[in-house]
Amino acid sequence: MSTPFYVSPQQAMADRAEYARKGIARGRSLVVLQYADGIVFVGENPSRALHKFSEIYDRIGFAAAGKYNEYENLRIGGVRYADLRGYTYDRDDVTARGLANVYAQTLGTIFSSAAEKPYEVELVVAEVGETPEGDQIYRLPHDGSIVDEHGSVAVGGNAEQIGSFLDQRHRDGMSLAEALRLAVQALSRDTNGSEREIPAERLEVAVLDRTRPQKRKFKRIVGRQLGRLLEAEGAGTEAETSEDE
Amino acid sequence: MDFLSEHQPELLPGKRQLPPTQGVLEAPHGTTIVAVTFPGGVVLAGDRRATMGNVIAQRDIEKVFPADEYSAVGIAGTAGLAVEMVKLFQLELEHFEKVEGAQLSLEGKANRLSTMIRSNLGMAMQGLAVVPLFAGYDLDRERGRIFSYDVTGGRSEEHNFAATGSGSVFARGAMKKLFRDDLTEEQATTLVVQALYDAADDDSATGGPDVARRIYPIITVITEDGFRRLTEDEASGLSRSVLQKRLEEPDGPKAALL
């Protein structure tokens, strides 16, 4: 009988982290930014049907980079958690903090369990508040830690570079069009520093808009409305709610 | 729903063991709900009274709820159970929409409600029935549609107008005489107020517009643009103009004889 090789726990964890990081880095990046009336999610996504961003609950949105089947699984789990909680107690009792905690537990357990491969995903859970100060953005890396973010956050392949680009340029109280253009600028930067064009059809954009009269603040921005926002120079950025949800 | 029944079955209506009861269990009951279609949408409205035997249990109960963006449900029957059923129904439609990324078809929603009513059959046989009226705008067929139910969950689509609850007989009679194919949205809302007035006129369990307490029927309109509930001012305006006319003609507008 052969003796199994001894692998130190540090080495085992480092290997797993390396594996997950590589998986995440293969996917396209996405960014989440605060703007005056809420939070905007922007990412490059050639598919119209397989979303990277989605609604979890009234004020809570979800963004994910990495492996589709793994984050889709987590997304549905999140929707279930939120709906069950809201039904058992009250709609106000569903918070991004609670949801982020559940995700952190799940990711952490999977990451450290030797029986499973670590999930190759990085999540962002965002909740829009009544005021910009009430906005919450949590980033959840593959290992189950939680990072409380402010202003802007980038996850996925080229996250570090995009993140520092955004940190330098993002400011509070941007309009939606400004934030959107900044996000697209950030996403068009390649690893080697060169820029490339991302056409509007390849962009997936969604907002959590605190000014929406409905309880559910999540809304996708598609088609002509997206084109208008990308072209708009500063003023006249009021998002219309006439488009389908 | 399947998830709920696996994880927290105690949250589901219709899973409860009931002790045997003798006689009728006293619980607040909601009364009359009416619906009428018009070109471009559908109107669903309900009175505000809940009764418990011969006592008025609540004067300002709300019995018409949005189910989602394009449909609404009005409830007659045991108020407590009905409100819970609506809450679960709303949750389920929203949950489906979020998980699947698309809304259920109107037909699908109506079927789902049917199953929920059927699961309440045990309670219904003990006198705690829930009989809703479901109305919505069908985005595929581009028109408003109404579905009515019986206590066993039997579903039937109603054309033009429908009513449920204790005052429904009188409301239906009124609507039969007032309905026509080319109603505008405003005429349709007036029609439901007339019908509810007639129901309240002849059924003691249905409440009429209460001017002194400013309690008016809940009127909702569903069109291509989605669900809208008439504001307090709009509802009071409609009710007052109907009341005004009734001061001259207590029995309401007269239909042609032939």
C-alpha cells in the first residue's frame, strides 16, 4: 500500500485558492458603482439570456463573475432565502447583510471542505438604501470572506486594474449616464493596458433605482434606453421606467 | 411552493390538522367582489365590509390585491385564510419571475391559484371557504381576462363581467343590465361602483360607500401599462357621483325595456 503524500494545510489552501482564482480570472470582469439615485451594475456579456446580474429582492441585487452553473446555483439559493424570509417575517426584514452572511457561510464551507472543489465564483451583493449613505455593497470572494465596499467595486478577470482605475475616477453623486460611461471605460481596458471598444449589444446593464415608485427597485436597462444613456453628454439622464422589466 | 413544502411545511395553508368542530365556526368573512372587462383592460373592485355572523367585523377591510404587475386577485370568503392565500400567491408569482427570468402566463397564474384553492378544500368543508376572483391583462392576447373559482378549485373563465361573494347575485344582475362592449375605462369603473351599490342595497353583508367615514370601494384597473389602484380621491369622486344620482333614482339607471 502506498503512503499518501503529506501536504501541509497551508499548501492545500493555497492550491485551492489558486485554482478558484484562475477560474474566476478566465471570465469577463464586471463592475458595480454607486450613483446619485442608486447602484448600477455593468458587465460585458454577449448573451441576452444568461444574466450576470439579477434581482434577489425588493432592494437587493446580485452580480457574479466566474462559472455560470455555480453562481446560478447560489443566485437561486439567495432568491429562496430572501423570499422565504420575507414571507415568514416581513419584506423589510430581508437585508443584504443577512444575505451576504448566508453566501459567505456557503462559500466558506465549500472552500474548506476537502470533498468538494472550491467554487470558481466571486459575488457582489448590493442593497440600495433610501439615501446614498444607506447603500450597501458587499463583495464575496471565492473563499467565503466578506468585503464591505463603498463607491465602486470590480470583480472577475481584470478586477485589480479596473478597480484601481475606478477608485481614482469615481466620485459620489454621479449621474447614471456618467457612472455608466465611467464603467464602460473601465471595462474596455485590457490586461496589457490597451483599450478596445465594447459595443452596446455586448453590455449587460442593470440598476437598483431608489427613485422607482414600485417596491421592487431592480431594473434592467436594455435597447434604446441603454443607447441613449451611453450617448447622453451629462444632462438629461432620467431613466425611464417604460421599458419592460 | 415545492421548496416551501419541503423546508417549512407549517407555513403552507391547507396542511393543518383541524380539530373537529360543531356548528359553524365564527370568523370574519369578506363579501362582494366584481370584475368587468373593457377594450384595453379589466377592472376589479370590491366593497370594504367583513362580517361575522350578523355582526360587521370590519368596515374598511381591503379585499382586492395586486398579484403581480399584470394581474390582481379579489377575495370573498374567510378573510384570514384568504389574505394568507393571496400573500402566498403573490410570493409564488414573484419567485417564479425571479428564478426563471420571465413571468408566468396569465393562464398559468390562474391554474396556480386553482391548485391553492383546492388545497383549502378541507377547511372549506368546515365552513371556512375562500372563493377568489382573478383578473389580469393577457399580454399575449392583448386583452383583459377574468377567472372565477368555486370552493373545490374549479376554474372557469368569465366573459365580460363576473362577481363573487354573498352580494354577487345582485351585483351580477346590475352588471348584466349595464354592460356593453365598448365601455371606456372610466365607464367601466363607474359600472363596478353601480354594481357594488346594488349589491350593498340588497345584501346586508355587503357595505355601500360610507361617506361619513370616507370609506369607498377599492377599485383597481389593469391594462397594458400594468396594475393601478384608483386613489382615494378618484374612488370617492366616483362613489359620490353615483350616490348623487341615486338620490334622484334610488334604483339606479334604467335599462331599455326592449
